[in-house]
Amino acid sequence: MNDDSTYEFSTDPARVDPVRVHELITDTYWGTGRSREVMDAAIAGSRPYGVFRRDTGEQVAFARVVTDGVTFAWLADVVVDPAVRGQGVGKLLIAGVVAELEPLGLRRTLLATADASGLYVQFGWAPVDPQYTWMERPGRGASTPAGTPTSTPVSTAASPSSGAHA
């Protein structure tokens, strides 16, 4: 792990470098093709966090949390500059986010990851309880062209043979 004086965690939204965050996000498997405007809006609508080099102020990591502030949160867009991975920057970022959210007394904080579950387990995350069925309703995100239907319309009229009741 890095010397604590090399990097610092910050909760100050004014320190977030939107250009740098967009650069980092567009190099991820989940953020490829995300526009700068979409990323800026996501930052503005969330609680943004960063890790910065103490000597230069350069942002080397980013995460954001979408939350109602009392019951639920979603940790999203966690990214660490590839040049500093393996140096404890991700741990510093997640430890800072957890410390910031802990006083809220949230019932649940969710995240999705394809490659970093080992990091999150260290901070108390676990696979979702199998008693819950997690569902998704895809929207017209960056990966869906405008005008493309996101679902098949469902008829609300019951057919005589369906056994459905109004």
C-alpha cells in the first residue's frame, strides 16, 4: 500500500475533474461510448468522490453514489487510473466512501462488478441474498440507439382463455 501522504481521498465535488473522470470512465468495460455530457450529468446527480495526488492534485480515482440519503445507495462508476492500480488507491477510495456513508444508517448499498468483487468484500459487500429476485428494466442508455424499443408492449386486455382477472 502507498504511503498515506502520496494520495488523499476527497468528498468535495468541486475537486472532481470532469475531463479526467470522463477519460477514465470511457476506458472501462461499462463506460465505453458514454458521452461527456452524460458523465457530467451523472456526476451532478450523485455524490462524487475522488482520490488525488497530494503533490500535483491530479485525480487518480473516482466513484459516485446515487442515494436517497436514508435507506438506499448505489455505488457506481468506480474507476482507478491504470497507472496507479495495485498501490492501494482503490482501497483508499472505497474506505473513504464507506466512511462517508456509514453515518447515514443506510439499509443497503448495492453495486455491480464484473472484476473487482475481491476489493468490495474487504469492505463488507457480499453477493445478493438469493431470496431476492433482482430485475432490470433497460432504458434508452448510451448503448441503445434512440427510437429503439426497450421492451415489448404488453396488452392489458385479458383474453377469454387466459384466466386473467381485472
